[in-house]
Amino acid sequence: MPLLQITEPGQPQPQSQPPQPRRIGLGIDLGTTNSLVALMQDGTPQTLPDAAGNPLLPSAVRYAENRQIIVGHAARQAAEEDPQNTLLSVKRYLGQGLTQIADTGPYRLLPTEQGTILFATRQGNISPVQAAAQILTALADRARHALQAEVDGAVITVPAYFDDAQRQATRDAAMLAGLKVLRLLNEPTAAAIAYGLDQPQNQDPEHPPPDQETDQTVAIYDLGGGTFDISLLRLHRGVFEVLSTGGNATLGGDDIDQLIADWLVEKTAQPPTSPAEIRTLRNLARTAKERLTTAESTTLDWHGQRTPLTRPEFATLIAPLLGKTTAACRRALRDANLKPADIDSVILVGGSTRTPAVRRAVADCFGREPLTGIDPDRVVALGAARQADRLVGNKSGPDMLLLDVLPLSLGIETMGGLTEKIIHRNTPIPVSRAQEFTTFKDGQTALKIHVLQGERELVADNRSLAEFTLRGIPPMVAGRAKVQVTFQVDADGLLNVSAREQTTGKLAEIQVKPAHGLSDQEITAMLRAAYESARTDIDQRSLREQQVEADRLHEALHAALATDGDALLPPAERKTLEQALAQLKQTREQGTAQQIAREIERLAKLSENYAARRLDTHARAALRGRNIAEYADRPTDRAKDHA
């Protein structure tokens, strides 16, 4: 039925509104092995191919002669002949320090003063951020060329287990590439968006997309070229809530290639003797892995020796590596208080999940066949494109709310070397939490804020992220100042910490940008240590808290005795208090938490009469020369006192 536009008689005809131009938001999957760019076209996410029709851009950057920088297929092809100037798997080096890199490959790596690394190339020392920026620039240029227009922003995907340093390095690379970052989106969440909201023709017909009217719990198993993620998400009416995450930031298809390479060297007794041979060997291993996806056997030719490798042998070879991934899946289930039977769908992400042995391991772990309806290489970019389209202001379907979570707790150091957690692990982000703290000493005018990450009770057992100092606190009696410390984690998982003194409004803040991040082994070790050491940590915290309380009481009473002890105390009573102070100090150094608590209570009782005399003396001094009627005639003050 046609619609008529009706206006009141005598009123001007309304002007038709010109259609609003569609804004362009890119979804970028910055991968370890390959990268992709996608965007919404005619209501459907599509990956953009290169001139040859290939959507995959190898994540390879070559620093060639004559200051030429080559990105993509040509760079990967040159890796064997020019290994030290051709950077592959750059994503593995983002936000990492030299001590965190297990396999340096053929590169010449240099440490920096900030704790990160540089690649020594013929064009000078190149940071991983600079190399990643070249890949992002190539993807953005592909989009600009295809659309003949500028882009309004991009959603860039990152592994769920990327820590703050790795996320910040990714954001820095995008800025170098001239891209406005709309959001850093966890790769598993992007995959869930692609499956949960994609068009029916793109789905596996035997496994329809989750029903958006009911809760669905989905496992995202993401085994890429250099990283592994497992995320459990609950989907309901457009809300994607991350229940738990796990994984390994240094485990992926590259490690499968290395296992094949090591196996071949052992079989042939011919180790590589140069960087070029290292690269040749790895390429040979990767080709064998890809052939075994569809073939039952293949043959590797290394130094003239032809060595067969069958699919069952290959499965046995990579079984320990797959065991690490399924162990992470079980931990993620425990963290979310779920059983495999509670999972409604399993989604595979990453080219490495094409391997039949991987798919069998996933099916055995969750007790159901995983979904395979969308190309695992493209699914992350497609989901990112959907999110980017919304964030630039286009309407392309129902609204979504993404609730990712923090992988580790965040807090600050308090007296006694204790960690006070402000935001706990697995809290949905974005999030803002504040907590009030105070001074420890009389007259204290500054407060150092030491930001920490981890699950343990003691500072020494957690990771230091940053330090800053709030100055300008008015000198007060210990415990009177009120300092509010606020932690804000944005949707990208980046942290901002501020401290404000409440009476003066003095403010200090810092955006946490550590030089390099935690390796997955460190994250896993921290979580395991927190679980195994829970009882010990509680005992240690109790001891430290009693020690801090003993220090506070000792310092306050010692200062009071020095001020007016002779005037208010008989010699015998003062001697008793001084002996109790000495006993408290000794117990504080050598006793248990319970013993220290008993000494604190004993000294507090012994000093009650002295404290009362001090209070009485100070009150009389304050009222000296004043008339009680002055106070009786001040109803406002009486009301305040009553309140």
C-alpha cells in the first residue's frame, strides 16, 4: 500500500530529508599468520580481497633494499632468501620483552630500556609496533582502494588473553597506520557475533544459529597461527556476556609447524645451519601440515632425504600441544561453574582448527561436534565488521551489548606489602570501581599509589603495573585524610587509575601503559599459584595486617609518651607502658598473627587510662577562657553534634 504525506492546509510542504551517507567502519583481524579486513555490504559482512581475489593478507613485512617496505605475499615468499629482514608472526612480539620470547627465530633481537624488543634490519631497528602498523596500513589501503573513500574507523580484534601491554601495543600500531580505533574486540567475541547474528545462508544447515530469544552458552575455541583462546559466552537478546576466558598467548599453528620441523630434523639428523635454512624448514613443515588436512599422508624432502608423515603420526606428534588447549578449556569451564553438557554450541576459529586432530580433540572435550559453517579464517573479521558498522553509527540489525571480562584482578599496595584488590578477576568490562584509603602517619602530605595485577595477597607475588604519587594532602592526624582511588577499565581492557584527596580536590592519575606484558605462562602460573597458595596467603595477609596495626599503635603511643608522658604518668606506670611497647615490638618481629593481636590488645588496655587523661587534658585546654553559654546559644552546632 502506498503511503501519503499529509500536511495541514496553508502549511508549507515538508522538505524531504536527503539520505544520510553510510559511514564506513572496518573490521580488522590482525592475525599472527594472516590478516583480513571486512565491512558490511548490503547488510552482510564481507571480507575484502586483494587484486588477485585473495582475502588473506600474510602477516609478513620485508624491509628490502632502497628503503622499500613490502607487505603480504611477496614478503612471505622472500622469507627464505632474506630471513633476517622479513618479519613473520609479528603479533607474537607485541608488548613482549626479550625474556618472554621463547623462540627468537632467525631474527636479531635487541632489548630496549623500556623492556621491549627491536628487530635489527637493514633499514635500522624496527619495533613490533612499527611492523604491525605496516600490516594495518596495507589492509586500510585495500579498503580505501576498493571503496574509493576514506574510512571512519576500525574495530581491531585481539586475543582474549592479551594483557594491557599487548592491547596498548595493538592500539599504538593502529594509530601509526592512521586508523581511528573504534574498539579493540576480543577475537572469540567477534566470532560469536558472526555466528549469532549472521544471515542464515552463511550458517551450517545442521547447526542453526543460537536462538536470540533464549539463553545460549557458547564456547569459542580459537587456535590461530600464534595464539590460543578459549572463551565461554552467554548470549541473550543481543547481550554477549563473557563468562570466563583462558588460553595461551604463545601457542598456535606456528608451534605445530615447529613440532613437525623438530620431528623432521630428528628423523634426518640434518639440523638447519643458517637463518635461511631455518625459514625453509618451517615452510616445509607448514606445507606438510596443510596437506594433511585433506590427505592421509605426505612426504617431506629435506636435504635430499624424503621422509613420509601420515595423518595418525601427525596426530600423535601434536597430541601434547592439543592437550594444553583442552586443559585450558576445562579450566575455563571450572571458572564459569559449567560442565561440558552446559555448552549449547562450540565455534571453531583460526586456520589451525582445519586440522582433523584438532576438531576431534574439541569434540571429545565438549562432547559435541563444533560448528563449521563459517570459514574459520574469516569468522573473526566478519564479526568485527558487524561491530564496527554499529560503532560508526550505522543501523544494521538489533543492538548488541558486549560484556568482556578481566583476566586478572587489579588493585593497589597497602601498608605491610599487602595487595588490596579493587577490581576482581572475571569482572565484566567496561567497569569503574572506587575505594577510599587514608594516611598512615601524622602530617603525611603525599601518598604513593602502586598499581598491581594478580591474585595473590602479597605485593611481591603479583605483577607491578605502574606507580604514581598524589601530593598536596593537608597535614593531618594519621587516618583523617580521605583519598579516593578509582580504577577505570575501558571496553578495550585498558586501565586508568586516579587518586583524589577529598577535602582539597587534589588529583593525580595515570593511564597504565607498561613497557611489556605478561606471557601466558606467567598468567597461568599466577592463577595456579593463587589457587595453591590460598591458605598460606590468607595467613600471610593476617600476619601483615597485625604487624601494620602493631606499627600504628607503637608509633602513636611512642609519640604520645615523648610529648606528655612525664607530665601525665607516674614513673611506674610509664615504665609499665614502655615495657609493653618493647614486648609488642619483639612480638611483631617474631610472633604469629594471633600473638601480635594479643599483645596489641594488652597494650591497648594498659594505655586506656593514659589515653583518657590525654583527652581530658586536651579538652580542658581547648575550653580554657570560654563560657559554656557560647555553645548553648549555637543551635546549629547542637544539631550537628546530635547528627
